[in-house]
Amino acid sequence: MPTHPGRTPLTIGRLLLCLVAVAGASRASAAGAAGPVTFTRDVAPIFYRECVTCHRPGQAAPMALLTYEQARPWARAIRSRVSDHSMPPWQAEEGHRKVVNERRLSRADIDTIVEWADAGAVEGAPGDLPAAPTFANEWRIGAPVVVYSIQEDVDIPANGNTFIKYFVVPTSFSADRWISALEIRPSDPAHVHHVILYHRAGALGSATPDLDASAMLGSSLAIYGPGSDPMTYPPGTAKRLPAGDSLIFEVHYLPNGRAGRDRTRLGLRLSGAPPTTEIHALSLSNTKLVIPPGAGAYEVKASISYNEPFRILSIMPHAHLRGRDFEYRLVYPNGRSEVILRVSRYDWKWQTAYTFAEPVSVLAQTTIEVVAHYDNSEGNRDNPDPRAEVRWGWQPAQEMMFSYITFVMDAP
């Protein structure tokens, strides 16, 4: 390469460095022209798109994020939670079967929130604030055809132990009804940890009978948890509610430092005629678990297989305070194994049903296996007593290992 007196030879490496410097200067200039990251221009659109479904008044999240005044005091906490990916609460790993209700922030969204918090959480120009999203005052499934309600108000104390109550609600259907969508709506979602809805044959009356809760798992109709979505079934499918069955609401209440009052309701949208395909549900569980004191990663397994092919629509894992992770795999008749869902960051405070983008085909004689791990150690900050041997039970200090799976049978 020719050189000139007083000039440094321009090598390829130096040329690249120059180009990078120019590009960086251009980006800095553009950023300077736009000004610092602000709530109204940069952060509010992210919150509106990804967060305020839960972070708004009357929902399960502890604070609203609709306005700058609501968000500003939480800026550092928000920065921490989005940086460690604990918010939005998405617990499943990528790389397995795709699900449609995924909640993740992009790297760009995380960087924007971090930069906003680090720069002092500036409000920005009011004119930059986009219109806040609107939400239906009532049902996300649209106006339901039928609404059922538990038949009393439940007072939740500010402090104390969590507790579970059962409510029996009779139905008046003289013929089977077909459910195309359903939504469980606590009136005080901040105090409701979960609702499991069962149906039981016969008119049981409004008084709670002597229920064998573990035996009811096979008759579960729906599950609600913080952050969960209504159940809307694909076109041509519906779930059957047999004529004359009573509904049983199992509601788990969670004191959180302030008193509350709840009256949970169920809204149903019904199909006008029997569907082409019936929705079924199963509960895959291990009621014999015994978790030793101090165990940090105790493994519990369960499995099931069918003689007929079917397709899985969704899976919802459930555990209590010591639940750590769940893995679901198919073991085919030829011995091949495939992981279809791995919930590696299970959080008992967010009960998510993972709905597959494409139903997962399960061949006849294929086994569905689930492996879960439990943290009964002192390192688990939610653990009520690491010295205890923990067995199956419906109270939070006990444990559960079950999965609510919706599926359809393949046509013969």
C-alpha cells in the first residue's frame, strides 16, 4: 500500500475502526437529538403492550403501570425484575413446542426500560404519551350466555394463613350444554391464588358436601390463576357440561397485608349445537409424593398413556410453595422421547396454562411423562418449614404435583 510523508498507512483494520466510530457517532447524535429515554415516548408503549393486562386497578398485580405517577416509584424494582426475566412472568423455556400465549420482553424492550430507570426515570413530554389501552369492564370472552356465582361474599383478613373454601352452585340445564368459552372472574383477584372448577353429577344443593378433593381431579372443568387467560376453545370444538351437574368452586384465598372481599363468578359462552370435536381434560398427578426435609431438588414423576391417538391443546402445571420446575415429554412406542414443554422457572404466584400453537399429536400407546422438582431447602425463600417432611395436600404448606391437560381425541 503506498504511503505519504506525515500520514499513517490506512490499513483495513484502521478503516474498519473508523467506520465503526463514525457509525457510533451517528447513533449518539441521533440519540442526542431524540433526548433521553422517557416514560411517555419510550416506556409507556412497552407497558401498554406487555404489562397492563395485569398491572392495572382490580387485577392481580400489586401496582398499576398505566400512568407515570403510578410507574415512577417502582422504576428501580421494574428494572431489576425485567433484567432477571422474572417479569413478565413467563416460566417456559424456548426450543420446544411453540405456545401462543408467550409473555416475553424483547432485548430492545429490556434495554429501554433499564436505560430509563438508570437515567432517573424521566417522564417526558405529555404529548408523546400514546392512548392507554381499553379493557372491557367485564368479560374478556364477550358477553356470556350464562353466569354462575358463588353464593356468598368471602371476607379475607389482612394477615394470617392462606385458606381454601369450596362452594357448590347448582345448574338448571335440562340437557347437556356445550361450552365454547369460559372465564373465571374473582371480584378480588389480588386475594385469589387459584380457582379450580369441577362438576359433579346431581343437584348437590348449595351446602358444601363432604368432598373428596383428590377424587374430583378427573372432573375438573377449568382452572384460574393470577395472570391466566380465559379458556376459548378452537372453532368446531367445545367442552360438555352434563345436564343437571352441579358446579364446585375450589377457591384458594391468600391474605396479602390488606383485607378484602371476594365473590367469584363463572361466565360461559355456549355452542348452539354439539361440536364436531369434544374437548376433554385430564389431571396428571402424583398424590404419593413425600419430600424429605431440606431437599433442594427432590424429583417427583407421573405418567399416563392411552390406547387411542389424541392431540394435546394445553398444559397447566400446578404446585405449591416448593415447586421449582416441570418437564413434559412424550415417549413414543418405538422408544423415542421428545420434550414438548419445559417450565424451568415455575412460580407458584403465577399459574399459567401453556396453549400450543399447533395441537401436539400423541400416537396410540405413547406415554406422557412429567418430571417435577421441589425445593424444600432453606434456600427457598417461600418455604414455610425446611425441616418438615412434605406430603400431598390441598393447603399451601403441603404440596401438590398435578397438571391440567386439555385434549381432543383424533377421529377414527
